[in-house]
Amino acid sequence: KLKSFLWIVKHEKLLTNHMRLKRTLTQDAKCPSCAKTEDIQHLFRDCFKAKEVWFALFNRQWYCDMRRKSWREWLMSNVKNKRGFGHSPVTI
């Protein structure tokens, strides 16, 4: 299930509000939490709600290191990492 979800994220097939607007499934591309455009990067990295999750799981330095890479580069490096996201015991 996780690999399927990551494939959807990697190929930008997740129906964010931005994608829903492109497909005329909504009239608003804004994030319901912060009113910025909700695309994949925003949903998983830039929204303050996403930051709260990352800070709960990992330290702030990990988040700052993540921000130095492009969204796609970060995702791919962690998917390929045998030790999992942030070197946690979770493997993908």
C-alpha cells in the first residue's frame, strides 16, 4: 500500500486541489488549512500542517535539510534509501 501511494505521489497523480481545479472538479485550488495553492509540494512540505507532522516525527534540522533539495529529489532519495525516511526504521 505504501509503495502504491508513493508511486501516486511521485507521478503527481494525487488529486490535490490544484489538480482538481485543472480537471474542473473544483473551483478553488487553495489549501483548506492555509489558503495557499495546494499542490503536491505544498501538501507534503510547505503547508504549516505538513511541517507540524515532520517536526513531530523528526527534528527541525532534518526538515531544514529536506528543504535544501527539490521536492522530487528529496522524495526519490528517501524512496531509494534502504533505511527509510529520515533514517527511521521504516523501509520502503
